[in-house]
Amino acid sequence: MPKFQYKATDQSGTIRHGTLEAANLDELELRMDRMGMMLISHKNVYDSRASFFNRSPISRQDLIIFCFDMEQMASAGVPILEGLKGLRDGLEKPQFREVVSALVEDIEAGKRLSEAMQSQPRVFNEVFTQLVHMGERSGCLDKVFLDMTENLKWEDELISQVKKVMMYPMVVGVVVTALVFFLMIFLVPKLVGFITEMGGELPMHTLALIATSDFIAEQWYILLAIPVLFFTVIKLGSRWSVGFHRAVDRIKLRLWLFGPLSRKIILVRFANAFALMYRSGISILECLKICESLADNLLLREAIQRARGMVSDGKELSSSFQEVQLFPALLLRILKVGETTGNLDTSLRSISYFYNREVKETVGKLETLISPAMTTVLGLMIGWVILSVLGPIYDLISTL
């Protein structure tokens, strides 16, 4: 559907800018009118970035605010349509305003809130829509939105911690790489040229530095292209071949430190979402089916699929998880107790808490290890350059 970049004014006279999808100009004006705005000018645009990456323009913080507002309105007894209109009129972000406006239009057309959310899978995933659907059936939408708010806050905090740990080595790695290229391409050749002119025998570590400098100076474009080609091959290969995708995801789970961390993050999200949906009244099989999409690793996703097949054949959930080796023995015993006592959601919450604590401890260890490790690498590299360059210079000065 065509996308239009618009300039409009709202009911208070404030000028607003944004983008909106519409079949034609008439539909654009109609949608703007329903949003409480009057179109001033427009331009047909094509959002190539969004179509290529297929990513939602709505952040997790936007969803947290949305869930909090919906929980407050549902608790106060405000009708959904009226609450969404009020929420829409108060939004500043054009993309989110467009999302809420689409919900209003679908509800005015006779859809329920969960059905309207299903029309926007890039914003509201299946867990979200299923929970809202169960909240509509049980009349507990306020509780559902409260649970979603807390879950999104927890997820946002978890991901921000992991990003913090990942960003530091990436930034330092880029700085170190840039420093190495600068030293080897510009600085070392000039210093080595000076040493060579002075004469004298060069030690082995200086010869190694010269060879490294020559190689980097001649092949720098290949060295820069290798990481790009590597990640491109992995991305395309994973998309075209299931076997290749499975092999890559197996390696990801076995990477030192980061592999176990990735596994724990996936399993804590799985357990938390499972507990939320099961407590809302969704069946175990449906919970497993929906939670498969939360596993960003093909091996874990296939393990959940096999467990779902076993449960559908009549096996207990704990026995199925034990057979596919999804959880360790301790957590399987907790799950077994939950099945026996009828408190499965509590057991799943306990598993979520266990993995959440493990993730935080692992992140803390990584934060402790990464900084001195990167500092050591940088120090050794600079020390090698200084020793290889200044050592021969000192020897020459001593002989003179």
C-alpha cells in the first residue's frame, strides 16, 4: 500500500508531520479525519528501509506506555474505543499515532481489540494478542495490561543490560582495530624506515612487526571485507538452508560465555511468556505453539516443537521437556511439582526467576572480565609496537 508523508493540523491547531499508509488521497484524508487532524499537504514516499528490514517502528518503551495507559483506562471503566481515541489524540510520535488510529478504525468497523491488534503483527506479537483475547473473554483486560506492562519493563531492563555488555567490547574493538590500522599503515613504516637507514641488525620481533605492517598496508581492504562477507554468508546461508541455519545456531549456543547467556535469555523469555499465557487461561499446547516464535535459535525452537508434539500425544510437560533436554534437572523437578499441585504457572515463574538471576550473574561476570581483557589486549599491542620500534633505536644510540 502506498505510504504518504503528510503535514497536518490537529484540533488544537498544532502542526504535525508524519507518514501514513493509504490506498489513495481520498482514503488518506478520511484516515486523517478519523485521527482528528486536517490534511494540509502530502507527498507519496516509499519506505525502503522498513520494507527491507521489516522492523516495527514502535519501540518497547512505546508499548510499555501503551499498556500502562490501557491498564489505567480499563481499571477506571473507560470504554476501549473512547480510551483509544483519547490516547491517540495525546500521542506525539507519528508512527505510534498511526498504529492507534488503525486500532480505532478497526474497532469502529466492528472488530474486537485483539482482532484489531492481529492486523498489525509487526507491532503486537502473538503473545500480546492472545493475552488481550483472553482478557476480553474473562473481562480482566486491566489485569492483562498490568501483566504486560510488568513483563515489557522486565524485558526492556534485561535487554538493556545485555546490550550494555555487548556494546562495550564492540566499541573498544572498533577503536583497537582503527588504532592498529593507523599504527601499521602510517606510523610503523616511517619509524622502521628511520631504523633501516641507521643500519644495524633488527631483532625478530621487529621483523615480525615489519611483516605485519606490510601485510596490513597491502591487504587492508581484504581485511575490512572479511567480516562483512562472513556475516553476509551466515545471514544468506541461514535464510536459504535449514541445515546451515541449524549448524550456525548450534555454534551460537556453544560460544564461550556468550552461548550460555543467549540460551538463558531465550529460555527466560519462554518461561515468562508461558507463565503469563497459562495463567490467563490459554491451553498448554497453544502456549507452546505461540512460544516457539520467541525462540530466536532454531535448535531451541525445534526442541519446543518436539515437546509440543509429545504433550499432544499425552505425555506430561515435564517429561517432554526432559526428553528434549530443554531445562536442567533442578528446573524439571520444579516443573513436575507444579504439574502435580496444579500450580504450573507458579513453577514457570520460578524457572523464569532462576534463569533471570543466572542471566544477571552472567552479565555481571562479563562486565567484570571484558574491561581488563580488552585493556590487556590493547596494552600488549601497543607494548609490542613500542618494544619493536624503540628497542632497535635505543641499541643504535648505545652503539654510537
